[in-house]
Amino acid sequence: MKYLDKFYQEWYLDYASYVILERAVPKIEDGLKPVQRRILHSMFEMHDNRFHKVANIIGHSMKYHPHGDASIGDALVNLTHRSMLIETQGNFGDIRTGDKAAAPRYIEAKLSNFAIDISFNKRLTNFQDSYDGRNKEPIVLPMKFPILLLNGVDGIAVGLSTKILPHNFQELIKASISILNEKTFRILPDFDNGGFIDVDDYKMGKKGGKVRLRSDIEISSKDQIIIKSVPYSVSTGSLIDSILKANDNGKIKIKNIEDNTAEEVNITINLPKGISPNKTIDGLYLFTQCEISISPNCCVIKDNKPVFTNINEVLTDSVYETRDLLMRELELEKSDLEQKWHLLSLEKIFIEKKIYRLIENASDWPEVIDIIKNALEPFLDQLKKSLTENDIIYLTELKIKKISRYDVDKTKDKLFSLENNLEEVVNDITHIKEYTIRFFEKILEKYGKNKFRKTKIEKFDTIKVKQAALTNKKLYIDYEQGFCGFSLKSCELLCECSEFDDIIVFRKDGSYLVTKVDEKKFVGKDIMYAGLWKKKDRHMIYNVVYLNNSDKKSYIKRFSIESIIRDKIYPIAKNIDQSKILYITGNPNSESETIKVNLHFKAKAKIKEYEYDFGEILIKNRLSKGNILTKYPIRKITQSEIGSSTFGGKKVWLERDIGKLNYDERGDLVGRFEVDDKLLIIYKTGDYELTTIDLNRRFNLSDVEIFKKFDNNDLITCLHYIGAKKSYYLKRFKIETNLVDRMFSFVDESRGSKFIKATINQNPSLKFSYRVKNGEKKEKLISVIDFIDIKGWKASGNKLPTMMRMSGFKFIDVEQTIDEPIQETEPVKESDKKDYNDNNKDLTLF
């Protein structure tokens, strides 16, 4: 007798095992879930190279799958979205927009040629009874491709789940060949949706790894941005909903949003006036589904057990499984060829030696067998296999028509062909590695022509909430009562900020604190100074004069506050409990200043009014006591003059992996920037742009030729091709415009024109290759400063001498010797000329 808990335990284990093995998790041998395997098997049974109604495919698959038509239909549609195994006709939905497929009776599908080539071979397939015992279904399909990694898979079972991301077709084949050649390889996820992916924490798809996906967002104008892709598993509808929600919650600010998605994703976002598109993009990545994280979990069924592994091991197992399947196919082919040769050889002996005439007088069937057997014995050494009774029966079944029309020469040709084929098969078996590599190469050549990577691999920046938050709050302050907040609208406006900002408050009693902004917060009475505070901002310098009540002296100091504990009260200097702040200013760019000090009229000092320059004292840490300003009582301090930046501007760095600027010494140093300094960006499109420092902006450095701090003395040398004149032109110019964040084209805009190269070297030389009449390749070096003077940025420049097949243009240092003076160049005769530049067919650049 069993108790109820025993039944529950057994039933639960049975159910869990069933879900894991028979529903949710794919087998490593063919990379398919049971429902997918049954669908493909059914379609193979139905296959006649014509399309079938999906409703018919579902009905046929129900012979093997016990879970109803809905699960089969959904699995079939998912296979068509992710796979190359099925060709479709009709509306199968769109994973980008979330549109569902039409009803099964309206859509059609069939197996692709790719599926036929890699998935089926009845002689290599082991079958088992279906769920009702009426049919036979494959245990696994003989899959000769890592289809699991191509398609990816999601599955939730009892107590475990699996999530394997899809990968690129070409990269999988190249990695498979690398495995066979015992070389290192690396495969990374790729999605039909496109966009960007950060794989720094991918961990080969193992449990605990993570990838970050981002939409491709383009700034079309200063008040419009366009989303050109959606992350994997995100639809345009859900993405738009997340954007509207972020807008309603005040995380971002948009004017309206339009979904213009058709063949390509196009979600247009219009921005209100004054809203930064770069900051909006950061907000989209931070607060909406424009950026998502996916945690892969590579779990497969191996030896009828769930196994947690990684994609490299899955691919390696698949490659060796493919090799073994190809070996078995070759062995079957070898056996078939040997049997054909054996039977054809028997026919040849049987007919040429006229053995068939010996059986004319046989009285019964056993005698016929014996006669033929005895007659063949002298010729058995010509055979490669032993003679069997079935072989003799085969000879007795030869038709008189075939015997009477027997052609000896034709039979010899067939035997020769069979021997060659057999030799080739044996060679392939011996060199199975090379044969498997050729198999993958043929698959790549036949099916992989347009299967390029769609998802760009990039390193993402970590967007901080404060960095992306909108400055949409107005902060008010009551200096006397000691309150600050968004709701104190009757008080003085301090600044605009975001809800994530911190504020620093200095009080008259010589104490200060940093606290988070809020609707209304008490920060202490008698506020002397308040302002926004940023962590690790060493350029924010506080200039302070305070009275130390213990020795009655006034001190002057300059300091920064780069880190602090929020809501903790600090003294203005170490070991000073009783003090009084007399004067304080906050200087965002470490500006010094000159103050006018008025002493009390009762002070014994002879000079009761004088000026002091903060620039004369060093910037120290916040705990320093400072320098003595005076030992006399002070009546008043006023600002006389604002000085220059002590640090000489902020150092700006460019992190090339992500194309963003920073102050944190990540990447390459661009330069030290004052408030009015600008960046110069020269693009490979032949445009230049002046812009200010914006830490939110992303630069696509693959499109950038020159990226530097702008100097009015910058001299740009540019080589460009003018399509209307079919010639190369060299020009030198200085930047004459002052407008920021606007593109100016400095190359010709006629059809076929293009930018070639640019440099900011003050005195460069241009080096290039060309061909002479006999086809010999030569090089030429031109001193730019001797060739052309400085002209306006709109000028075309000077035409380079026309030569055959000019290529390999490069600017180099002027110190190199000019091999051929330009005046000695021999022009190409009109009779020998070819238009090598038309359509740029022969133009090669590096």
C-alpha cells in the first residue's frame, strides 16, 4: 500500500522528466525539440517539392505529437522565423512588429533544399513508436549542421530552463572548419533584427553569462531621432509602449512618436525644442526597451539527461556528429558500390561464360542452384566477396532480353566507373576530416552567400541615471529658514536639475553637507551657499574665507570635494568646531578670483581695505586649515574680479570602443578644454563639424577621418575625386566657419565625387601608385606645400596629373625624399588613355 505523498513524489518526477525530455529542452544530437523534430519528419513524409497548406502539415504532425494543433502550429511558425529549414508562402507574421501569422488554412510551407541536404537519411535514422503506437517517429534526425546554434532555442521545463541565442550561418561554418583543423574559434550571437550587442560577459552562453542588446538609433536632426532596429525578442509595439511610459514618468521628454515600420524598422521620435537628442538616446537606452539584457543558459539533452554546457562544446559535439554521420554515409555508399560491382561481375561471368545454358536440363530448383554454383567456382577468385545463395537467385532472375542484348564493352565501362567511384569513396573515408571540411565549404558556398552578420558587436558604455536624467525640475531654496526643494515655488530659484541630483549646502556656522534633492527638505538655517554637487568633480573648486573662533583669525582656502557621505555634516576645516563662514563661492572650472577685504573700523591695522587674489594660494584638500588672511576682524568681503582657471581647463578623453568622451581618463587623451574650446571632426563623407564637449554624444569613429581639439591655426589638406571632371584634386584650407553642431561639406557634390584622404599635418607629402604603358607599377611622391597654396574651404583645389590606375593614396611626413619631381611627369597620351576613374571601378584605397 502506497501513501499519497509517495504517489505525488512519483508523479511529480515522472511529469518533470517528461517535460524536460519530451517538450522543453532540445537534444544535442540534432538540436531539435520533440515537436520540431516531429514537424520536420511529417513535412519530409509529405515532401513532393510543392507547398502544402500549414493546416495539412499540422494535421499530419498530430500522428506523432500528442499536444494538439495549437502547439504544432506555433512551433511551425517559430521555425519559419528563425530557421533556413522551411520555405514559406503567405503571411507568417513578423517578429519585429509582433504581428501574428495568418490562419493555417491560408498559409503554405515546404521543406527547403537546405533541410533536405542536411536533415534526412532514413538509413541512418533510428525510429521508435509514436505516442499511440500506430506510427514510427525518429528518435533523432541525422542532422549534419549545428542547427541548434543557428536557430537558438527557449524552453522552460520543471526545475530548469534553457536559452540558447541564435548565431550567424557563415560564422558557424567557419568555426566548424576551425574545429576540424584543431584551431581556436569564437562564435557570438547574431540576430535578424540587427542592432548592437555587447558580449563582454557572454561566457560562451553558459549559465551566469549575460549579453546586452541595443537598438540602432540615429539622429536625423536636432529635434528628431529614428530607431532603426529593435532588440531580439522585443517588438515595435512593446518598444513604443516602453517609450511612452518613460515619457509619462518624466524619464525622457518627447513630442510625439510615429511607427513607420515597413520592410525596415523605422520608429520616428520628434523632440520638443531645447531637448538634447544625445541625452534622449541615453534615456532611451536606460529607461526603455531600446536596451535589454539577456541571460543565456545553455542546457541540452545528452545521453537522455539534461546537461548544462556552453556553445563551444555544443558546436564541437555537432561538428563531430556531422563527421560521424558523413562517415556512416560513406560506408553505406561503399557497401552499395561493392555490391553493385559484385553483382555486375557475376552477370559478366554468367553471361560471357554462357552458364545460363547449363540449367536447361535441370529437373528442379535445387539442381539449378547447384549447377550455377558449381559453374561459378572456377571464377570466384575474380570476385571481391564470397558467393551467396541470394547472388545465385539474382542471376536466375536475369531477363532473356538483357542476356540477349548483353554488351561486353559497356559492362567493362560500368565496372571501371564503379571501381573509380569506390576508390574515391575509400579515399574519402581515409581522409574523413578533409571530406567533412569540403562538405561544410559546399554548404557555405551553396547557402551562405547573403548570410552576413546583422548584429554589430560593440562595447557598450555604462549609462548612469544622473547622466541620462532630464533636467526637468526647478530647485528652490529658502536661505534663512534652511529649506530647499521642488515645491518651494514662493522662494528663490536656485537652479534647474533632475530628480537624481545631489545638492551641497554650506551654512554660516562653518558646516556643510551633501544631500539628495527632494520635494522639500530641511538642510539647516543660515545658508551661505548652495549648488549642485557631482562626485569626483575635481574642477569644482570652492573659494572660502572663514573665521576661526578659537584664535579669532580669518583663514582663506581653496578646495574641492570629490567624495563624501551623503547627509553627514562636515566642518569647514579639520579640528575646527567653532567657525563662521565670511565668504564662499563655487567655481565649476576651478576659476580663481580677487576679493576686496574691508576690515572693521575698530581694527588696529593701518590698511583697512585691500585686495587678495585667490590664485596666490594652492588648492588643497577639504580638511586643510588654509592660509591666514588677517588677524583683524573683517567687516565685509566683496568680489572684485573673476580670474582664470587654475587647472587650465578639463582634460577630455575619448573611449574609442564606445565612441564617447569622458573626464575619467578612459581611452585616448583628446586635449585640455576650456569653456569655449571646440572639437573638430572631419568625416570620411567629406564633411567637417565643430562641436562642444558633450559627454552624452556617441561618435561613430568608423566614419571619422580626423578627431581633435580645434585650433584656429589648423590647416587641413584633403584629396578628393571630382566625378564631373573624372580627376583627383588636392586642396588646403582652414576652418572659416564658427557655427557648432552643423556639417559643412568641403568636397565636390557632383555625381561620382568622393572624399579620399585628409590630414592636419602642416607640411605633408602625398604618395600614390600608378601604372605605365607596359603595366609596370610605379610610385609618386608630391610635396603638397609646393603643389598648392592655402585656399578657401569651398575651393576645388589643384588637379593632380592624370595617370593610369592611380591608387594607394597616402599622406606621409615631408621629410621623405621626392623620387619624381612633379614637373618631370610624362602625361599619358590621349590614344593610350583609359577612363580608369569612371565609377571608381579600379580605385583601391587604404
